[in-house]
Amino acid sequence: MARFHTLPVTAVDRLTDDSVAVTLAVPEELREEYRYAPGQHIALRRTVDGVEIRRTYSICSPAAQDGEGPRALRVGVRLVEGGAFSTYALKEINIGDELEVMTPAGRFTLDPAPGLYAAIVGGSGITPVLSIAATLLAREPEARFCLIRSDRTSASTMFLEEVADLKDRFPERFQLVTVLSREEQQAGLPSGRLDRERLTGLLPALLPVADVAGWFLCGPYGLVQEAERALRGLEVPRGRIHEEIFHVDAAPPAAPSTAPAHSTVTARLDGRGGTWPVQDGESLLETVLRNRPDAPYACKGGVCGTCRAFLVSGEVRMDRNFALEREETEAGYVLACQSHPVTEKVELDFDR
């Protein structure tokens, strides 16, 4: 189960005018709890005027190779207009501050193995892929990685030095392709968006598409969607495509309610269960949180997947899903933050 602990800030590094990297120290007694796979994320929590705020940020540093777990966690934070946590991170967090940090979660990961891998990222979507690529290249000498990244301008590009370091360390095994949407480059690809049409022509020219063992798509919803369509058009099997969304537009209007007049949810969480009535209009996560404040969640927007639960019985309607793979939904998993009861009784298991 995901848990929060208080960790000290040991570094705040300015990456661009609107982004920083925050490093948190992990004490020896918590290193096992904070062990993470490359590509996973953590949630940061703070309370403002009595209201709890949680935001999810991907870990950008390579996963530890020893058996002790990480001594530090480093995340990238980009300013979101009006963002309650990102504004705080860029303007107020200092070395020595303490933050409430959830233990790592997420399934946008890669277990290092020989082969060719590739990523298409936009903006801050570089964050988890940086950890994936650095870990893979360091651990697996027979692996290669192609990174295709899209940013607005060179000045807005996060982790420039870290990516350049990978190129210097692994010149024969790391391929970097940079596209700027709002700035012409002196060399390389012309500026412009990476849409389906452009990627369909570009990818086969860069690498043998059919030989890529895993594609990692991360960034704004539009980019990820266009990249997936391009890959499917190039006949890449769905099982080789992995996605993580970093930004989606506002939620669509709620679908007409299909909930029965009186419904209950039974939830198993951290080995303990309970049954509670679902109030009109609330999600199953909101019902569980009213009775079990320790229920796992971060974004509540169907993006991070922290609230994933197994649907033991009953039926639910999910408003949207940007976190679960098709294989997961077919296996019976749902996002509790987006799920509403369709049957009178619903049973969830957060422990599976």
C-alpha cells in the first residue's frame, strides 16, 4: 500500500524559467519503501487553508542498482498556470523544507533487457523517460534507446544537461532527435508539431520500427494520441506501446447518471474491508475516502492511476481513463476516482 512520509528537500535546481528539479533525501530506514522502478512517480501532499492538495510527479533519476533502495528522489516540476502545487514548488520550496511524499507507484515502467527501445515525449513528459533510458543504458550493455522529444523552444526544454550526458556516455547506443514547435533549429528537423502524419513519415526514417521492443509515449494527451495513431498505422502491436498522459483538457460533461437509487460499495484496503452507502453523484473513491482517509489517490482526474482497484463484483461506469492499459481494464481493474456504481452493490479490492 502507498504511504506518506515526510522527507527533507536537499536541492532545488532551476531547469528553465518555468520548471525546477526538486531532490528529496530518503533516510536509511525508508529506502526499501521508496524503492522504485524506472518510470514510476510519487505524489506530494500539502494542506492549504484546511484543503488537502496532492500532485503527482515522475521520478527522473535512474533507479538504484544496489540492494538498499534509493538515497534520494529527484522530480521535475513544471509551472502550470494557476497550479496550486507547481506555483508553490517554483516560488517557495527551499533546501531544508520538508514535504509529505507518497511511496512510488505507477506502471509506466521498463524492466531493463537487451533490445531496441524508443520514446516519443513532449515537454515535461521527458521526466519518467529520462529515468527509464538512463537505467536501461547503465544496466544493460546490449540495449539501445532512441529518444524523440518535442518542446516549444530550446529555452523551455527540461533536463537538457542530463540528456546531453546520456549522449556523451552512450554515443553508440543512445539516439536523440529534437523537434521544436515554435523555434527553428540551425541543424536537425524543421520546426512544427509532431502529429500523426509527420510521425508516420519520420519514424521509419529514424529507426527500424518493427524491431523496437517497447515504445514509451509521454506528455500532453494530444501528442500521445497522435503518436499512438501513427504507431498503430505502422502496424506496431498494441502490447508494445506504453503511454502516460501528463496533461488533459478539462473533464467532459458528466454522463447521465446510471446509478441505482440506493447503492453501496464494499472495499478492501490494506487488509481491512468495509461497506458504505454511495451518496448521490459521488465517485466510489469519494465514498471510500469518507470512511477510509488512507485510500490511495493523487490526481483524481483519471490520469495517474494511483487509485487503481480490482472490481470484484458489480458494475461501474468510468467517466474517463487515461491511466489503465486495455489489458488492465479487461482483467477487471478500474479507476476508483472515475467510477460510479451501475448496480446496487459494488465490491472493490485496492490490495490486488
